[in-house]
Amino acid sequence: MFDVDTLVADCQAAQRESEPLRAIKEVLARTLARPSEVAEVLGEPKGGLRMLHHTPGLTVINVIWAPGMVLRPHDHRMWAAIGVYGGQEDNTFYRRDGAKGLTRSGGKSLGEQDIVLLGDDTIHSVANPRAHEFTGAIHVYNGDFVNQPRSQWDPDTLEEQPHDMADTIAAFAEANAAWGAKAARETA
């Protein structure tokens, strides 16, 4: 059975390995081998960020993306591993471009049990393209994700700004409200 304390302990042990990012990927692969068990413990029908573990050296977050949600481009300034236990998470990657600010440089769609590793210089936006399904993912960061100074980019102009957690929280609230309104219309 999936257990949050075991996941965190395994991530902490993986950080002490000679190749910690690869070791974290192995921890996520073992965890996601039984996605329904993870969803039973972590899944909920509401978008948001739930801290599973937060210290200066390691952050583990349960991220639930509401149907249709899109999060603006942002960076982490630390490596990360993301593993999806339900739904779909689409990542659009960017690279810095002196003249334009950012230029799209690819993407990756993650489904159930997929894992992506992100370097400390990765810039990406995230979307849940599914119209009627929440997406659940475990995000593991090599550091203090909450307090790390980082950047976000305006989704229209791609202008760089200091990251503002209030913007992120507002994006989840807006996505939840939009989903609630859509679900109410569909059942009316």
C-alpha cells in the first residue's frame, strides 16, 4: 500500500546516492507502479498544491491539476522529477532568448506512470488538457521549492517577472472555479 512517509524516506535516501536524480526517478517508478493506490491516498477532486515534505534540502508536493488548467511558464532553479499517477500533464518547454525573452523549445506529454526529469535551468509551463478529469502528480524538488527565488513569465508577452506564489495559488483557484461552473452546467 502507498505510504507518504515511505515515499519521503525513499526520496531522502535517494538524495544521498551518487546520482540522486536517477535514484529519485527509480523511487517514483516504484511508487507509480500502483497508481490506483497512490490516487486512493493522494487524489482529490480539487486542484491544488499539497506539501508532502518541505525542508531546505527536499520538497515533495502532490499537485492536482483541474481539468483544462494551464499554469504560466516558470522555472524552479533546482532539478526536479515529476511522476503522474492519474490523468495527463502536458509540459511546454522554453529556452531563454535575449531578444524575445523566451522561445518554445519542445514539449512532453505525461500520462499515468510517466516520469520526466527536469534540470535546474528548465523553464516550462504545465497544462491538464483533459476536459473532465483531474491530473495527479508527485513533484520532487532538490531543495526548498517554496522559498527559492525564481521567475515566472507572462503567458501572453513572455516577459520575465519574479515568481509570485499568490499568482500560482490564484491559478489553481480560478481553475477550480471554472471546473465547478462547467460541472454545474453539465448536470443542470
